[in-house]
Amino acid sequence: MPSAATAGALLGAAREASGLSIDAVAQQLKLAPRQVRALEEDDYTHLPGRTFVRGFVRNLAAVLDRPMAF
């Protein structure tokens, strides 16, 4: 049975489908590229905290025109 796609995997796929680089998205969101990479890899341990992560994910989803609800 295949596992469900994670939020990070969905966002990464959407970014790639949009033809945007990690650097371009990071610049647009005023984040470091390592933070965008961490979001796409679902590696939240290197991000500032749950509240910030939720905001980062929502903002990234908005840039990619992929609304995400929590």
C-alpha cells in the first residue's frame, strides 16, 4: 500500500511543476533557501517553531497557488 504524500512532498512537486527554483521561492517569501528545502523535506527540526512552520507552509502554498488547510 503506497504511503500518503506529505505536505512537503506536495509543495515540492508543485514548485517543480511551476518551474520555480528553491532560490526564487525563498526570495519571494523572504526565507533562506535552507528553510524552503526543510519545508519540502518535512524536516521541521531546523525551523523556528510550530507557529512559524504553519505560516511558512501557508505562504509557500499561496505562492504556488495550492491552498492548504490545517
